[in-house]
Amino acid sequence: MSVKHLHAVPHLTTALSGPLHDIESHLLDRQPAIESWFRSQWLQTPAPFYASVDLRNAGFKLAPVDTNLFPAGFNNLNPTFMPLCVQAIQAAMEHVCPKAIKVMLIPESHTRNQFYLESLATLREIIHTAGFEVRIGSLREDLDSAQKIDLPSGKSVLLEPVRREGDRIKLEDFDPCVILLNNDLSAGLPDIIDGIEQKILPPPLMGWSNRLKSEHFALYRKVALEFSEIIDIDPWFIDPLFRNCGEINFMKREGADCLRKNVNRLLTDIQKKYDEYNIDKPPFVIIKADAGTYGMGIMTVHSAEEAVELNRKQRTRMSASKGGQDVTQVIMQEGVYTFETWGDDRNGDQAVAEPVVYMVDHFVVGGFYRVHTDRGTNENLNAPGMHFEPLAFAETCNVPDTSKAPDANPNRFYAYGVIARLALLAAAREYAEYQ
């Protein structure tokens, strides 16, 4: 991949960019105050160990749509991010366990997903380069001895079975100070790590068996409101509206009234904001599992009828999330268009794109664009067929360039970093509630 390609940025293909231009101008004008505010917030509420945030840029709105506290995809970052990642890992470890030397990395158990294993290999490399002895401890029940897996990139991962001795978990000849989870615990907290004395990062209670997206976005709403007062904007420009329903069973068609009522209310509220800002686009709603990742159990609807009149295939797809876990609660979130496109429209290969920003501790360490050639501007891009385009955030995501236009690459990247850190702060407040 050429350097020119790495520094490319999707086009913002919409005439509705005025409000976003205003937001970016506000961010540039108030950059010192913004950074000072963030600094005070991190002192009050330390950031999670790491996270990734999916953003959507509609031109008139820039908002987070998902926050993952057990991020994969490190292999999709620009390799030039390595020094930034290493420094951030060192700072994060100093905050949580200053004397740490040995780190056990606990991954997801799906060893046939080579994309995930490439991310795991990259994450292990970052931690090792940061000066820690790191080994990968697998929770797979069928793993009796160490297993080496060679990867297409030329890297490899060595998975070792975890064993428990008293209140500690170990590998053969390896007693770690810190356990770093890269497993979102969708299926629940395994007994083998329950109640151990070692420090676990992030804490298991932040796994998807315990955490809800609706709780996260309720906290994000408060963060967005506080921040909007600092830069003097309507918080709606950076905050997706949402509602949630419990006691849903798509296969038995239970909870349809709750879906219908809340989708109708949400569409009405979105339309009011569209009317206020003269946005000539149909509002839409994303319905997704209130817990879980991997883009499963997600659909786009433009009416309440679409939400409840599902065929059997659609109901089956919505009824289960990662690992076959039943979907019993859903969040209905304001759909945010993505008017960023990747590729050359003259060649007919233009595709919709959305930025994903990565953070370690409270530092933005990079990101990439998720690109999908078969999805529309109002659809979820985290689906089979997606690919990734790394971006050179390293020098630009933390420092804007006031000599350039508000939507120039450095400044758009700075805007991404600000909004992603707002989501990270919401996650930090989630974490604080579990203390």
C-alpha cells in the first residue's frame, strides 16, 4: 500500500455539511479549553485501559454509534502508530499496576477467525515492545497444551491453556502480575477467572454479559451535554437519540408493542431536529441488541411497521447475538447517515465509509475507515464484506492545524478524536459505577 493511499481520506459527499463545519470550527477555536476540560475529567475519572469507537459522519452530525471496551482490529492500524501505541500502553500500565512485568493476554476463543488472530498478534507485539513479558492464555476448554497458529501475515500466536492455583491464574512457568482481557465475555464470566487476586483489565463486569449499550449512551448523553456547553452547540449534533426495550423475543413476536411505540417516538423526535435544521433526508432508526458486538442482531428501519413486520429470516437474524446468546433487550438508536465515501466514483468503485478511532488509556493512538461496497449510507457497515483502510492519525488526531480549513484532514481527524474521547469518558463513568 502506498504512502499516498495511507494518507487518503474519504470525501464528504453531502451539501449538508454546514453544521459540521460549524462544529469543527468550534472545536478549533476552543481547542485549549477542550484539552483542559478533558485533562480535568481524566483526573476525576480515569479512562478504561483501551477502547475503540465507531463514528458516523453525516455532514450535519458527527456522533459515536458504538463503544467497544475489548477492541480487536489492531492489525488494521497504520504501522506508524506503533510508537504512539507503545507509549500509551506504558502509561496505562503505570496507572493501574506500576510494578507490572508479566502480562497475560486472554483472547476470544474463536481461533478460526484469522482476522481476529492477526489483531491479537499485533496487540501482543505492542505490549511486548512496551517492555512487558506477555503470553497468551486461552480459555478454550478443548486446549490441553500450547498451540502455535501461523498467520498469513507471517506472524504467529502461541495459545496456552490457563490453569488456576488458589486465587491466581497462571500458564506453565508464568505467573502474571496483570491480566489483560481481549474477550468481551458475551457468554458470561468464566469460573476460572472469577474472584482472582490479580488485576484484570478491563474489569470483567464491563463485559457484554453485564453491560448494556443503553446505559453507556445514557451516560454519553450527560457527557455530550456538558461538553456542548463548553463549545456552545446543540448537543444533538454529537449525540444520537435512543430508546430501549426489554423483554423482547423476536421469534415469538413478543415485545412488538414496545418496539412500535418507541420507534414511532424516535422517528418523530429525529424529524423534529431535521425540520429545525432544514435537513431534507428521511429519518431512520437502527435496532440492535442492547449487549454484544460483531455487528450481529442489527437492522435499519424507516417506520414502526418495518420493525414489527419481520419475516422468519429477519426474526432469526435478530434473535441471537455473538456466541448464540439470545437477544432479549434491544436499543433503538437514531440512525446517523454516513456521507463519507471511499474510492473513485469515476471508476464506479466508490463505497460508503465510517471512521473507527482507537484509544489506549486516554490517548488517541490511531484509527481506520471501515469501508463496505455493498452497503448504503443508512446501513450498518460492520458486516461481512467490509474492509479497512488505515489512516495516518498519529500526528493529526491530537493536534489540529488552525492554518487549514475546518474540514481539512488534520482538523477532521481532530474532530474524530474529540468525539471518540467523549465516548471514552462515558465508558470511564460506566467503569466508575462498577467500583
